[in-house]
Amino acid sequence: MTDAALTVSPQKPVVLCILDGWGWREGGEDNAIAKARTPNYNRLLDTCPRALIETSGLSVGLPEGQMGNSEVGHMNLGGGRVVMQDLPRIDQAAADGSLAENATLLKVIEATKARGGTLHILGLLSPGGVHSHQEHMAALVKIASTHGIKVAVHAFTDGRDTPPQSALEFLGDFQAALADVPGWSIATVSGRYFAMDRDKRWDRVSQAFAALVEGQGAQAPSARAAIEASYAAGVNDEFVKPAVIGSYRGMNDGDGLLMANFRADRAREILVALLDPHFDGFARERLPRFAGVAGMVEYSSQLTALIPAIFPAERVEDPLGAVVAKAGMTQLRIAETEKYAHVTFFFNGGEETVFAGEDRILVPSPKVATYDLEPAMAAVEVTDRLVEAITGKKYDLIVVNYANPDMVGHTGFMAAAITAVETIDACLGRLSGAVEQAGGVMLVTADHGNIEQMFDPQTGGAYTAHTTNLVPALLVNAAAKVELRSGRLADIAPTLLPFLGLDQPAAMTGRALLAPAGTGVAGHAPRHASA
């Protein structure tokens, strides 16, 4: 919905530029945006309609106070509505008892019990709420225990959506929650760097696989001992090398498997390695014949045939991409590897289907261990392809994601973060020039915050997680005289539709941020407020 008094003429192309992890925060010695040289970004702040956008909590379909993330952000950006997320769905099911009655879950438990097997529960042992929540894992253990089967927990340590050395605290909470529950143990511990890769770095995944399936890897008497040994070696949670705990000897035929993660992108590779008979990413000594398997959600079209979902996806009708396709218009999605799924699968409402008239460009992310080693990532290459697409005027809509602010922000290294910000600023200068020359319009925003806070005031160490800060929205080269009102990520797609000359479908319940210039509704971000 747009203001009835507002007239907006279509422009081509319409560019949605998503600066992943670029939050709004005034000042701060640990604010990489404030510390970087950003002449292009500052120019846009000075000259463009601008506003602030909510990206966390109830505004994006998450529990109150829960930080947003890239998956949730892009679902809301593309959906044009608040998309209820899996985290609160699972929370509710665990709280009201319906999870314990879920037919898909019970089928796995009963099949495993009938075979006399062990139920293996895999997941990120963290309260971060981005990929998983450890309370969900505890709920699964409790449910399985009531059926009298043995449970082996395979704990992936976080340190990315949580402080770098928080695993011991979370482990203690998890064990306390299950203190009176019989028949379970932690079988392996593995940093998410190994168990939750998403870039086909199979050398990492193979180490997690070896611990899970074969019981091979570093040995430790307890999960706590494994983590403490990692800290003693100077290795934080994210990078804990896969360790086998106690007497665990691997998975067997007749065992059951549950994946507790509810975010798809970083669960896929380990699941494909465990379940796909045709997998060839690395050599597997054997593949267990599981009695039953299930995952919290649907992870991909490939995996849907291999692992049923406890919580099947709720369809997002008429996301922005579908509206553009139905109108017979063309669109381009472009990102580097780390965020490619976000501008395609997640932006399209969790659908693998490529819409008619939709082209995609994948630019490979650099193959480095951590992105502080190459903070520019592939931003320059993405911009090269993007400028070419803008000046070619082939596409009506272009959606681009820049991964640097988020991926480098996660490393916790301030110098690298500043380099990432300055790289993005240079890209913004090129983009805005290309859009202006082509007569197009561009909306610059973000999916959540990250790089605007690099230190943790509570621990005094690096802050590597997302934030709940607002993010900026900047409207570049709009022909119409407009202001932007502040809003939510759900309002971004409705804001773009008038520039495409398209009506907003009923399913898209967000509200366009556009208002006539001079009406005084603008949700201005302060000029040069260090973003």
C-alpha cells in the first residue's frame, strides 16, 4: 500500500542492494562503519531519502528481542510481509506438547526403538536462535527418553551467533536441563566450522562426518573436557576440532537420526554426506542404514526426498519475484557464494523454483579459512557484473547481496571489518553512478546488523554475533519527490512495486515506505551518524 496522494513513475532498472550485516549505530569505538572512510555512503545519506528499518524480533516473525539473521531477513524482504519463522513455531510446539505428538518425530522414535538402535540428535548447541536453539534439542532428548531409547547428542559449538567462548556456559545449561533425564549422553563435539560448512569445503565436513559416523577423531572424556582442551590450544567455539566423547564408537545400522537445526543452509552438507547414497564430496568408509530420519524443517529439494520435515514449510504466496514474473518482467539475482541462497531460495519465499524471466549470477567467494584474511571477499567482482547488468538495461528488477559486512563482522577483527566497509563504500559509489546513468532507481538497505558492533562490552572481547540494531534504507535516484517513513523489512518489497509499475498483491501485507516529499513523515537517520 502506498500513499494515495503519491504518484510514482516506473524506472528501469529497479535495484535492491542488500548490505548484509550493515546496521545503524551512532558512534562507537568498535563501530567499523564509523571508523571507516565512507565518502560514497555519506554522500547518499546527505542527498537521498532515508529511513530506519526494524530487522529483529516480532517485526520479522521472531520472538521478541531475538536478533535477526540473513535467512529471516531475506524471507521478509522478498515476501513483503512478516513471515512467521520456524523458531517461534518450534518454541510453541515444545511448550504446548504438540511436538511430543508429532507424527513424523514419533515415526523415527518408534522405528529406532523397534530396531534396538540409538537415536542420534545433531544440532548447534546454542541459544543463539539463528540456526537452532538448544532448548529444542533438550526437548527432543526428553521426548525420546520417555520412549525408552538411548540418545546420543552430537553437539556443534557456536561462537559465531554467540560470544566466541560461550560453549561451556551453554553446555552447562543443557546438561542442567536434562539432569533428571535418563539414557542420553553427548557423543561428539564439533565446531560449526566443520559440521556446518555451506561452501563445499568437504575437507572440513569430512572431519565432522568421521567423528559422527566412525567415532574417529580427537578423544575426550567429556564434552566439557573437549571444549576446555580447545580453549587451552587457543581455539574458540566455532573452530573446535571434532572430538569423540567417552566410549562412543560411531553410528550403526538400525539407529535413528534427527537434525535439530531449523535453518537450512548450514545443515545441508552434513546431511547430504550422511544420507545421500550418491554423494561424492569425499570418500565414506560406510553409510549407516538408519531405521528412521527426520529434520526440524525442509532443508532443500534434494534432501526433502531423504529426510522428512517435522515442521514442513509454510508457503509464502506471491513474493516479489513471483509478482514480477507474473507481470512478464525480467529480474536478476546476484551474490557471491556465501549469500547466493539468500537472494534466490530465501528471497523467493523458500522456493527452489526459478521464476520465468529470472536470471542468476553466482560469483565464487574466495577460498580462505576465515574472511578476515580477505575482507574484500568477492565484492568487486559482484560489482563488475552488477554494473554491467545495470547499464545493459535488460532487467526490470535486480537484487544484489554484498556479503562482506556480515561475513567479516563475524570474524571479530576490527581492521578487517574496516577494510570490508571501505570496499563496500567504493562499490556503492560505482553502483549509484551506474543507476543514475541508466535512469534507474536503487534502494539500499540491510537484512540485519553486525559490523557496526565489533566488541562485546560484557566480556571485553570480540563481538561476532548479529545485533538487534535498526538498519538504514536509502532511496537513490528516485524521479518522484518522495520521503521514506521508517518501517520493517516486510515493507521493502511494497516500496519497490510502484517503481516497477506493479500493484501490490493482497498476500503482501507490508506497507510501502513512500510518502510525498514535505509531508514530514520521514524516518530520517541522522546525517553521518556513523551508521
